Amino acid sequence: MVPVLVVWLALCLSGTWAVDRSNFKTCDQSSFCKRQRALKPGESPYRALLETMELTNTRLTLQLINDNNKVRLLLELYRLQGNMTRVKINELKPLKPRYEVPDVLVREPPTEPLSVLSQDENGVVLSLGVESQRVIVSAQPFRLDIVEGHNVLMSLNSRGLLAFEHLRMPQPLRRYGAQPLHLPGTTKEEEEKVEEGMWEETFKSHSDSKPNGPSAVSLDFSLPGVEHVYGIPEHADTLRLKTTDNGDPYRLYNLDVFQYELYNPMALYGAVPVMLAHNTQRTTGIFWLNAAETWVDISSNTAGKTVFGKMLDYVQGSSETPQTDVRWISESGIIDVFIMLGPTPKDIFSQYASLTGTQSFPPLSSLGYHQCRWNYNDQEDVRSVDAGFDEHDIPYDFIWLDIEHTDGKRYFTWDPHKFASPKDMLQGLKDKKRNMVAIVDPHIKVDSNYKIHNEIRSRGFYVKNKDGGDYEGWCWPGNAGYPDFTQPDMRAWWASMFSYDQYEGSMDNLYTWNDMNEPSVFNGPEVTMHKDAVHGSWEHRDVHNLYGLYVHRATMEGLIQRSGGVERPFVLTRAFFAGSQRYGAVWTGDNAAEWDHLKISIPMCLSLGLVGISFCGADVGGFFKSPSPELLVRWYQTGAYQPFFRAHAHLDTPRREPWLFGPENTALIREVIRQRYTFLPYWYQLFYHAYRTGEPVMRALWVEYPQDPATFAVDDEFLIGRDLLVHPVTEEGARGVTAFLPGKEEVWFDIHTFQKHNGAQNLYIPVTMSSIPVFQRGGSIIPRKLRVRRSSACMEHDPYTLFVALNTRRTAEGELYIDDGHTFNFDNKEFIHRRLFFSNNVLSSVNVAPEAQFTTKSWIERVVILGASKPRKVTLITAGKLKTAVCNKENKVFNVGCSFQVVLSVLHEQCLKEAPVFRVKIYFALFLFADGHKSQLDFDFDASVSVLTIRKPSMNAGEDWSMALQ
């Protein structure tokens, strides 16, 4: 075993940093993928037995039969709330239960009634109850179509590629005694035909047994009218998914792949089996709920056509409708698929969030800048780096420690020589309102003197091998055991280890990083766990892609519990699955200091945002190799406008703290990090919305411009929310970039120069090393804090500046969200949430949540209006005396102030019912007419770019006010 680890480490630490593709399977080397992919489209052997159909108020069940081997399957069909359909297919009578993924859905999805519209011997038509939506179940061959009006939205098994390999008796038993052990539904040909990989799979020197034989499932989906599909991360590839006809399918199998190759479909660290399909009329989604190794094939009838060919089709009146066909193939489990019918991108986000939850709401500090490397040497090194940020006037919030901070790779410990007094170190950071992250990986050193190992072993919490002993493999500590995080008791115990009395040296400003949780096993097949390892009654092949999610979840729960449920956690994970967004942040893994790795970080994070994981970033500067100063600066400029902003580097690379590349580059890096901090109020409210709605923070352009085909394949720029457009400079030696500004009716303002540009154009922008092209959308209001200090917490009580960018109608809107930045008190209505409007030359603030209560020392000290005309004067009207409007049921009066009432001619019942609506209207009226504090304000006007700057209004951030321009 030892030589294997030595060789692996030698490869990692040498200068030859590149993925060894031979360590990872292709489809041809994965027996079930090869076997299923060999099936060609054609007539399906599956037939629906309509006489078995049963329809209750919540579901339809129907048996399917494979006419080749007579094995029966059970189809379940559900109409779900929110315009979704669920289809489940399982063996009718399996030898033993097949794995169904638990814990990913936030609840059992609520259903709505199904009804039969018509039925005959050929099939049945069911109503989905939304705009003439119907499900058509065809009997022979089995096929399922979802139709709206005259349009087919999606078809299942239209190419006849449904396949379901039924469980069989263990191979040794099947070879003896023929008839008594013969499995009903198995043909003689199946009994006699044993293909390679059906009962045991070998890869290199590794073998995985399959006690119940092959168990793969597969289903094809056809998407008429669709040319663009997205999602199924994680892959280092373009935003728009490519066709796979001439190569491997996209693979979903969590793997430790260091310095991965770009622009190919090989598996990486995480797997989210969600695909979005989009055209100008509609967005739909497919959520394939299966945690086993999965391959996804994509084909298109327009894939080979040039732009000229498509134009020719249009001119000649070709009747061929574009279509994308997708096939999902999983090694085990059942078919459990959620079809999300949109129709808009934001509907898809809402639908998927209702199934798997939304992005966790992170503490504000975690949206600041993070400084990391493998590894900061000792406490003095940490102190020195921390002081360097102050010396060079660069803000940061977190410094990170990798595996070398532990006592011999024993997690939850500290090296007694290098980190002898961790609490002193943490207190020093806390005094500056800064934080630390320490790594805690899920491989546990097998050592009888190690408390964590002894506890896990004594409780029986380790994953088992196929023979019943504890599974062991090699990772950073050497020989290691792997806790079985699929067990709730194990997760609860793990969470308890983060309590301050268990995790010695920890404090409330110490947070956690889960790495290597695919799980990574250096001497395992494909650098991961054997598939015949055992988790309770399930094989690892069933649960593989869930392992990282469970580690992430248990760690997150530990950080919450240690604070008594008060403080929001921050946990970074490398491996992830559907639902991982509920537990924290992810990053794109072990990238390299290369320009192409900088470029690929954009579509990688955009793809994650489309499937619910907003808190994404890439290692700034690249983990492997050493960036040139130009690449490093450009990466900081890109990373500062991505959700998770962390610099990280391999231990074998030269140090690269931001001040080590000369004063000129230090100034450039300082400036863009400070830009990040000015936008923290905007980032924070976007994450609040992501938590509430599931909408991504970092967005592909087509999400906001779904009817503009020019946006559908753009992945070298992105939106932050809907109001900031970023086009990073990602080419070496670039003297200019061409940014696409979307929206025919839109205008965009350069945030640095305030120059206005029309939408629906490709804009060439000359750039220098200080350039990062960022634009604010006309019609938006973005709050910023311009007094940048050493950390986000130091800026807590600082004032806001509102940047109001007017559209062509001279209107704008935005919002301001404020809470304490770190606790769960916002769930108890302890926050300020105000809507901001500019219309008819009046800028006003409306309370979105009158029931919420929170006070802040922050105020609004400046308003900058882009695209303005010079006014004669600016008047501020505040209404500090106003109270919450209440409905007086006797007098039918809304009392909205000490000396101001509005009498409404409404009936008693209406008064009670309509109070919330009238309250909003009255507040708006008060901005214009109520007796408040009025003051005339000074302003500056730059006619060259039409920017009006109103100085020092000093408005309370949580009060009603309006500002009139005359």
C-alpha cells in the first residue's frame, strides 16, 4: 500500500501537473454504460398494460411489461403542485428493494388531482389542469407525451430506449440447480449469456462485485423545438451543453480529478442531475433523482448544421422542427424523474427549489475576500499574512488553513508545535473582526491513539467492505477509515464534534472546509471508493454521489448546533449533489494557473447557478502552477465579481499574497478587492433573494433575456442579479474586449465612467490592466457602501450610497435589505427590507415588510443618479413620526400618523380584508403629501455624463422618505 501512496504524491507534487485520463473510465470501460449505449433507437420492448391502470386522487399507477423477458415494471405518475410532473418506474416485484434516494427532497412534493380525459385500447389521456396541458400514455410501445394545446413539450421513451435491468439471483446460485433457482421473468438466453462486467467489474487492478448482477436503468427524453440545453454540472465545459454523438456522454460521478482537462464531458467533483431546456417560447427542466454513476447522452437534429444551413431551411420553408434528444443512464436504483414545465426560467428555479430547497443564506462576512493556500506554516505565518493585509490596506474577512495545520492529518486537532495556541490566534483575528476556516476531511486516520477514530470504530460508524469489516483506503493520513455519513446517527455524532468542548482550540470565528469528500481514496478505483463497499443495507454504487452532500450536511449542522442554533454557518464543500445548496458553498476544485482555466470558471459557476447552487467560485490565480502577474490580476478582477471569492494555491507554488508582485500589481489587486467590498450590500440582498426564491445570484444572460437568441450561448460574461453585467478580461495581452449588452429597450451605464450605452449591441471596449468592464442596467437602483475598511464587519454601521440608473422612461427601482449579517434572527422578522422607486422625478422608499422590526445605525448619505437632467433644486421629505397603518374597524379609518388620517369609504369586512393593500398605498401617498421633515439638499451635476450626485442626505436607512427633483 505504501508505494502506491508515495507514487500518487510524487505525481501530485512534481512539476508534471496534468490529469491522467487513464485513471478514469470512459463509457466503453464502464460496462453498464457500454451495454446500454449499444441499444439503438427503435421500437421499445415495453408495453403498457392498460387493464392494470389505477387512478386515485393523487397518482396513477400502471404496469409495463418487457415483451422480451416478461419482467413487469410499475409506473407511477404524479401531477405535482407548481406545474410539475413526477414519473417513477420500478420493478414490480424485485428480489429485494431497489435504492430510492432519501434526504434530497425537502419534503414529499404535494400533489394535485389527475383526471382521465379519454381512454381506448391504444392509450389514455390525462389532464394536468394547466392551460390545456395533458399527458398522453401510449400503450404499445409504451410512450409518454406531455402536451400543451397542439404542442408536444416533452416525450419519454419516444426513441424506445427505456431499459431496466432487473435484479437477479447471485451468480453462484444461478449456476447450480437450474429450475428451482430460475428467476421468473428471466429468459433462457439471459441465464446463459454472461457479459463482461455484469457480475463483476474490473478496472486496472480493482474489482467490484455485483451480487445481484446488472441493475442499470435508462430512459430517453425528446424535446421538440429545443436547440439549447444546460446544466448537469459539474463539467469543465461550455455553458450550453454539446451533443455527444461522436464521443463520450457527460458523466455524473463525483471524483477527485486534479488539474482537470477542459472542454470535455468527464466527471468532476460534484454531480447535479438537473438539465434545463430553453427556446424563445419556453423553459423546461428534467431532474433525474438518482445518486448512482450516471451518463447523459445528448443528440440534436440541428447539431451538424451551419448557420447558412439553418438560414437555407428558413428560406426554403423547411418543416423540420429543431429537436434535442437526451438519454439518462444510471448504474442502479430506480427511475425517479421530475419534469418541470416552467414556462419561464424563474418558474423553473422556483419549481426546483420547491423540491430540493434554496441556497442557504450565508453570513455577510463570507461574501468578502478569502485568503488561502496549502498551507500557512504556523501561527506566526498567519499573524504575518494578516498584518500584511493591513499594511497594504487590503480588506479581507477569512484566512484559511489546509491539512498541515493538524496533528499528523488528524482532523479536529492542531499541530502542537506550529499551532500550539489556536485560541490566541483566533482571538487575534477576532479582535480585528476577521475569521478563519480550517479543513476537516472525511477520511479518518486509523490510529488507536486518535479519539475520533476510536469513537467511530467503537460505534460501528465506518463504511464496511463487502466482507463486513471496516472499509479502509489511503488518503492524506495514510491508512484511513471512511465514516458512513448515510447513517443519521453518524451525522449526529459528527455534528457534535464541532462543539467548543469537543473541538479543542475552536472558537465562534472558526468555520469549516470539507475537501476530499467524493470520497477520495488514493488507492481505490478511479481514486474513489469501491462500489461494493457497504452502507448499512446498500452498496456504495447506490449512494456514491450522495456521500459529499451528507458530509457537508453533517458539518453544517455541527456549526449551527455549537451556537445553540443562533449563528449562520459557513461550510465549503468540494463534492456535491442536488440539494447541496442548502448547506453552503462550493468551488470548482483543483484548477491551474492558465488562461483557459480562468475562462472556464465562468460557465462552470453559471451552470451551478442554474441548478440551485449560487455560492460558487474558483481558486483565484489557479491552484496548480504559478500565474504570471497579468493572469493573477485578471483573475482577481474576475473573482471579485463571482459569488465565492477566494485565492488559493498549491504548497509547491511560490507564495502569492496580493502584495508580492510589485507595487503596481498590488494597487490593481487592492482596487478590485475594494470594489468587491463596496458592492457587499448588493451581493447580500441577492443571496437573501436566492434563499427565498431559488433564483441564481450569478446568472446567464438568457435567464433575464429568455426571448433573445443572441444570449443563449453567451458564457464569457454574466449578470449579477439582473442589474450588473460583467465581462471579465480573460485573454492574455488583451487591448480590448467585445461585450454584448442585451435588451432592445435597455440602456447600460459603465460603473467606472458612467458612460451610457444602448442595449442589443456588441460593444467594443478598449481595456488596460486596470479595466474590468462592469455595467449597471438602466432602470435599477443598487445600494453600495463606499467606505471600505479592513473587513465587512468593520463596515457594519457605515452609510449607504444609492446608485440610481435611469432607463429610457426615466424610472428606476431597486431595494435595500439589512439585518444583523450573521444570525438566524431574520427568520423572526428582524430585518429591514425597503423597496426603492424613482418615478416622476421623485425617489422614494417603501417598506416591503411592515411586520419586520430591526434598527440599524447605518444611514443613506449620498444618492448618485445616472442619466439624470440637472434639476433646479432637490428636496428631501422624511416622515420619521409615521407609525404602522392600522385599520380602525369602527370608524373605517387608517390611522397613519400622529396628526394625519385617511378615511376610506369601505365596508367593515372590506376594511379588515384590504388593510395590507391600503397600507402600501397610503405610505406611497405619504411620501408626496404627508407632513414630514423637509430639507433642501446640495447637489453636483456632471453634464458630460448626466450624473447627479446628491450629497449627505443623512436619511435613516430604515425610515420612510422621499426625494423630489425640481
